[in-house]
Amino acid sequence: MANKGNILTNDQVLLVNDYLVSPNGQFRLLMQGDGNLCVYGPTGCVFSAASNAPGGRFFAVMQSDGNFCVYKGAPNQNLGWLWGTQVTIPGGGRCFATVEDDGSFNVYRGTGPNDNQGLLWGTQSVDPAIIRKFAPKVYLHPADKSHPDSVENYFRTVCLKVGNTVLERTVTPDVLQRCNADNYTLESLSGDYPTAANNYDTGGPIVPTGQPSVGMSNAPVYVKTFRRPAYVDIKYIFFYPFQSFQTFRIGVMSGLSTRKRTFEWARFGRHGGDWEHLTVRLDPTGQRMLGAFYSQHKHCVWVAQPPLVDGTHPAVWAAMNSHACYPAQDVFDTGDVLPGPIFPPISWLKAVDTTVLADDLVTYDASPRRFTRVEWTPYAAPGQLVVLDRNAQADKWLSFRGYWGSAPLSNAHIDRPPALPFSAEDHCFNVATVLRPGIAVFTDRLKGDAPKSPKQQDWWLSKEP
């Protein structure tokens, strides 16, 4: 077994048991004795060429036409082609193959990493037509004022800080690449965040579609792809500059009956920056959907048969304010309940996510809503799907180790809820201020922790087996 370093250039070969290794030492591309070419990492095999053949001699070669191939036999006794990337350079040219720190195996034009002239083929590259075919249609909640946006627009509204010290007032990908540490944060330039008294819109605008009461987001959706031996994952990633107030559901006693209300409550749950995603899993050919993972807070929930729009696009309903992703319109319990009776007229209180615009929804802004449906359809507009694979500019901000918002944003001051039946908002406020310590339904939502970039969260791979 021989370590051949990090790259193979024109006409260089891997014999059986030879391997390439990634710069960080975590991944190896191995030419196996069964004819299979595989990438192995900390979690096992992450790529297989599925080129198994009866035992014998095999070798892999970086051909001068740009095609990386596996053959039976030996370089001086070629016994036939077994597998190849099938991407060539017309007329030939300089090219190299390499294993990268994310476990991808890629072939580039050029003589090496310092002379990289563009990707020819990669294990984490998927046909743009496939990415577009399976991209989701997202339904944003019409009452949600924290909208999605691009990271570039977000950078115009924030500064880079460490503790209380401002390091940079102009944030760019190059700044984040230069100023990069775990304790750095991106925070509002104005120092202002929405409150109950000033619940202003954040993120990109929602614009009319021409259909009555239907709005649309033009924010980009970021895309990361992963090829595995048994499947292809396409991660569609949504960025929100701000996560607004936690939604709760309450039972308000009225005689022998109970009135139910869903309402937002400041300042529970709010924090700067919010990364959410949907992972579409395809068969190894990339043609058939196996299911999808919907991100919901700390979890990614598998849905084997997600609802589809136009036959191939998974439907996603983003929960009001929290942006958790669901495959249906409903009110969903998030696990924390304060059972009752508490103080009359409150019979019970629980934290929820809502993806439905219901008559019992109570918000701080009681003015008529401009839209009753808000759609986000990134596959319908050129350039709205931004692929992160081999995207050098995006990798500068993806590699930023700090937080995409104040860490944490202080939510210690609790605002009163919006108006509820029988002045129950006053009772909710008293319960929260008196009973808050040690009550999970309250304390877990006052932390205001901002997230790190998808790359720093390892692309949520451990949550999506």
C-alpha cells in the first residue's frame, strides 16, 4: 500500500492498494483489489465507483484527455476498461485528480491546486437540471415578518464583533476569511432587533405575483450535493437574517368551554441568523426520489413520500417565525408543555410551530395582511439556485467559524403577548415572569443562540443517516 499524496496528474496511476489522501488526512481514495475505486472517511465509505470485478490486477489512471479511468490488468498490460468519469477535454490538456477535505473526489483542468483551471468532474457535483428538477417549493407563512434573503444582502446590515468590540463595519467574504475565529459574531450595525412594540420586517422583500393576495420571495436557495454509494443527497439551504418570536398555543377557560389561540410572544425564540434546509435523497442514478429530510429545530425528520408540486418538487411549509420545515399545513407541538390549570383563565400553554394561517392566530401586528399566501419557487427563476460545490467565493463565508448573529442575543426582557381572550395575555406575562426559572417551555426559548454556517455544522450529515 502506497500513499501517492494528494493529486494525480497526467498519466499517473494508482495500483492496487495505492491511495490519495486529502490535505486534512481524513479521507482516502483507494484503488481496491476487487477493482472498486472508493473514498473512505471517518464514517466509512463515502464514494464508490461500483466497479467491482473478479479478482485480479487493476489500476486507475489520470488520462491526459481528462478522463479518470479504472482498468483491468497493469499499465503495461491493459486488459480492458472497467470504469471512468467519462468527461474529457477535446484535444487533451493538463489535468489533475484530487481528494478534498470534504471527502469529495474531483478532476480539474490544470497542473495542480495552484493552477486550478476549473472542475471537470466531481463526486459532489450533480447535473444542474437534476438540482432544478427536485428543488422544493416553499410556502412561507403570510404572518411571518422574518423573511429569507441572500448572505450578500445580510452582510450589508451587520458588523463583525468579538465581545463588545467592533472589528469590521464592512463585512465581505474576504473579511470573514481574514478575521476568522470561534468567538466572532455578526451583529446588527444599528444594534436594533424587532420587539413587540417594533416588530418590523427583516430579510428580503415579499413581492406581488400578479395573483390576488399571493406574494413571492426572490431570495436565493443555496445547494450542496453529496454522492454516496447508495444514494445522492441534494441539500437545499434557506437563509433567514433573523428568527422572530416563538409561537405558543393556549387554552383559555370560558365557563365549561376552552378557547384555543395560537400567538407569537416576544422576545422568546428570537435570534440573529437562521439556517434551515431540506435534503432530497435520490437513487444513485440521480433520477428517482427516495424521500426527503425536513429540518425542524435540532432534528431532521425523514419523510419517505413528501408532497410534490408538479410531480417532482417537494412542498415545504416554513413555520411562522421559527422557519422549521414541515410537509403539511397544521399546528405542530414542539415538545414543551406547561400543563394546567395554571392560573385562571389559563388551562394550559405549550410551544408550537404553525404553518397554517388560521382564524385563531394572534399577532402583534393586527393590520390587514397584504398576502394570504407567500411562495418561494427558486427553480422557476435563473440564478436563484446557488450551488456551493466548488464555489470558491461562497467557501469564504461557509468557512467562517463564528456565529451568524449575536451569541447569544439577550431575550431576558419578556414583552407582553398580543391581546388574548379575557385578558389572558396579562396572566401569561405573570406566569412567565414568576415561573420562568426552571420551566423548559420558557427557559429554552430565551437563549437567543445564533447558528454557525452549514459547513461549520458539518452540513447536518450526522442527523441524516
